[in-house]
Amino acid sequence: MTNKHSVRLNRELCVGCTNCIKKCPTGAIRVRSGKAQINEYRCIDCGECIRACPHHAKSASMDLISRLDFVDLQEDIVQGMRCASIETAEGLTHAILSPLSGTVIARNPDLGADPHIVEKDPYFAGWLYRVIPSNPEYELSHLTPCGSDTI
């Protein structure tokens, strides 16, 4: 079976420290024989394990983006859930999780011409949506700041 996810595991670098297990929101990672294993059926490609690994045993595939799929205008999105997806030239699908809940009122028109802006400049030119937040006071406490050490 071929891995259709973006997270790649280098078992030689893995020391079984369990940092990735603690950060995985879906429980997709287990340690067997002192090495991490990723259950591709449970993995949602959030990248938390990559950021948590102090040994750099996990990485994201750097495939070229072939397509971006967006939600429709006026559609509601939910914090922490898929709000868009990226398909690579190899056929891998990567989920983009929404940083907040609300209603989509605009999409970035520049991404149609150059979808690679998402990976080159995700915080500025590569924005996906303009959203009217539904519960900003609560969700603000769950955001990860741009300059965070966990990114």
C-alpha cells in the first residue's frame, strides 16, 4: 500500500520518545519496537507530529501543488476541521485545517493563478479566506501565533 499522506517517517532517526504521540490529535501514532509508526487511516496530515519531533524523524513531503480545493462562499467552517485541501502532483492530498470558525465571505483570487503562494507565504499573500468569525473570544485562546516556537 502506498502512503498517500504528506507526513514521512524516517525510522532511523526515530528514538521512540513519544512526543509525536502526545501531540497527535487523532491517535494515529504508536511506538512499536522503539520506533514510531503512523496509521495512515487515522492520520489527517495536520503536521503536529512533525513540529513535536525533536529528532527530525518526521517531515512533510515537498511535492508540487497541482490543485487547491476550497469550500464555497457563505459556507461555515469550524476551527480545527478541514477547510481546504491541497493535491500534489504525486496524487497526495493534504488537509488544511481552519484556524477559526465562521462564515467564508471571500477567497484569495491570486491562488487560482499561482497556488504555490500557499506554501511560500501562508501568513500574508497566501491567505485562503476572509471569514466572519462566529466565536472569536473563545477561539482566540486556541490560536497558535505566527511567531510561535511550536510552528
